[in-house]
Amino acid sequence: MIGSQSFSRIDQHVRPIEYFCFSTEKVENMYQSSHTTITPGINTVWLSFDGKTNEGILRCHLLGLASDHALVCGLPNPQHWGKLDQGLLCRGHTIIDGETYQFETTVREVLPQQPALILNPPHKITKRPPRHHPRVPVEIPGTVRPTSQDGNVMAVLPAMMSDLCPTGCQLVVSESTWPSLATLSVMISCRLPGLTHTSKFQGRIEWLEPTPELHMGIQFQFSSPTDVACKDLEKWFFSQRAKLINTVA
């Protein structure tokens, strides 16, 4: 059961329910009926799934709240939703008054005929915490390759690296170009300042901030300390120590 204090933040902004295009009564009807067509709303929720067999990022639209504060989300192409098992743990990211809030919940039900996803009421809603690793502010253009759940490259997208450290970086990409469903793994290609060749980094998406574009915190994954990209990054980073910025800002 959700306490009033833990849910007050989202309640303030999702009620009135017209904000999500549907009345509470209609949301409940949509949840009960398997024959109602759900039209995606304008309130984007990014869900990240982090499990042994289910790892990925899903973009959906929050349509409203059921009577018990379960979240009713409209889904894009339903062909992959068989992998969203009941009880699967997920973390949600959404925007309230220009701030990114996150919550944890579990999948209650997938309704492929709508298509819609019912999420159990989140027990806690919090602001995304600041990054705690030292980082250097940069503006390094490059590309990011998100992958499908089968490991195939889904797109080659322009990206801007806005900060960088030996363990990871922050990427900025256009929200509209990012696939509706992708795994947490990405490949990043860029040319670090002072180098004459392109470095390629394997990474994992650790956090999302979808405002005003899609900001992603990436943790690098190197095969070994002798990895060429790892050596490139160490060489660049240690020449930039004086430019480290406040890690709690």
C-alpha cells in the first residue's frame, strides 16, 4: 500500500487526469477491457529493465492512474512485449515541472491487444540523484549505437558527449530519434581532443534524464586495462585534471 507522502509528488502533477487525456473512469475501463484501443498520450515515461533475461529501455506514455494508483501506460509496437513478464522489476523516469523523477515498480500486466502496460503502484518517487564521480565538462561529437534485445544495432545516432571521466560519460541525444525499445548496452564512437584516431567505447546505460533532450549516464566496459580505448581515455583524462567540475552540482 502506498503512503500519501510517498505518492504526493506524482499526485500533484498527474491529477487532474485530463493531463493524461483520459478520466479516471476511462482509465479503469481501459484496464478492465481487452478490446479498448489506447491512444498514446503526451507524457513520456522511460522504463529501464535490469534483469538476467530482461535488460532494456522502453519508451511508453503514461495515460493515467487506476483507482489503486497503478500506472496505465500506452505502448508502441507490441511485437516485443512478450518479454515483459509479470513481476519484472523496472525503474521509471519521467518529467515533473522540468525535473527528472524516478521510481521503482514491477509489471502487473501486459495487454497486447491495446497495447498497454499496467505497472504496480510505485512505493517511492524521488529526484534523480547527482552523479558522484569526478568529471570533465566537454563537447565532443560522436555517434552512439543502441541495440535491440537480440543484440543487433538498431540505429547509428549523432550524440554529444557533455562530460567524461575514466569510468564513464554523459551523452546527449535527440529523444525523438532514440528507438522505442533497446537494450542497456551501447557502442560509442568519438575522437578525443588531441588524438588523430577514433576511439570506440562499449558502455552500459546507468541513468536517464529525458529533458529537454535525452541525457544518458554511461558506464564504460573495457575488456582489459590494455584496451586501446581505455588507454586513449586515461591519456586524455590525466591531462585534464585541472578542469574537473563539482561532482554534486
